[in-house]
Amino acid sequence: MVFIGLTVQYDECIIEKLTYRKNIMAQHLMFDLETLDTKTTATILTLGAVRFDPFTNDPMKELYLRVEIDSQDKLGCTVSDDTLNWWSNQAVDIKEEAFNPLNRVPIHEVVNQFHAMAWGCSHVWSHGATFDVMIMQNIYDKLGRAYPWNFWEVRDTRTLFELADPEMPKDALHNALEDAKRQAVGVRNVYRKLGHTGYTGRK
């Protein structure tokens, strides 16, 4: 009887743990960076992130930060002439938002807030496999911080969006938060079109 009771209790624990894991898996992170270089060492101008459930249209949790440049200079983050030239050719409103000097946040505090947003997410998305994620990982490395994701949790929207039309809104390009929101909508739309239920094939 004791053995049976322990078995039942163990099974209940398993059910509770699986339910908790299912809830965690419904939380994905999408983030976007506007930067002053295209290298992994790039200086970040702005960071936008949303935490969202890709299987519903529930409201997204949002984070938007303008990043202090001087605090990144101290880490050896880079600026390229080509990227500055690219910015000079963008619309005035886009440049004004990206380069706005008001409310700039030191990079260590940016990482603290971003880490809190990302923690517990089962999937971490960006638009391209070698840009936003690699730049953030460089910042984490410079600060001696552990990443808030495992390597197998990183996802790439460029690849996903080749499978079906993401039907993303076209407005507010090159605004980090708006780009993150648009891309999260794209993930939801492609998941819906493909009938994706959450199975990843990983055990």
C-alpha cells in the first residue's frame, strides 16, 4: 500500500510538472536590435522585445529600451561607417527615434531588464540566425553573464517565413519594438497556416 501511495504521489508530481512545462512552452521571446554595426561586436542603439504565446492572440508583454552608447564603448562595442551611412539614408522619423538621446539606459541595466523578460521562455526568436542573438551574446560575454537561453531554444524567423507568408504589418520598419511585434505576429500566422501544435521533436 505504501508503494502504491508513493507511486500515485509520484505520478501527480509528474502531471504537475508536465502542466507547468506546457505553460512555459507557450511563452516565446521575440527581440530585435537597431545597431551601429553589422558585426557581432556592434553597438546597440535600441532594443525591442516581446514575450508572447505563438498559439493564441493573447496580448504581448513588451520591452523597449534606448541603450546608452558610452557604456558600450567601455565594453569595446563597435561602430561602422557603412552602417552610419545606411542610417543617414533612412527616413527622418526613423533616425530621430533610433538616435534620440533621451532616456538612454546603461548596457548593464538593459541586460538586467532583457534577462528578466527572456527568462523562462522556451523559444527565442530573431530575424536571422547570426545577427541579433549573436550581438546580445557578445554583450553577455563582455559582462560575464550567462545567456537566458540554451542553444537549442534559438529560432530564426527568416527560415520560418520561407515556409508560408507571415502576413506581417508593413508599418514602422526599423523600430526595434515594432519590428519585434511584427515578427511575433508573423510567427503566429505561420504556425497557424502550418497547423503547428508545439511539437519540436526534441526529447
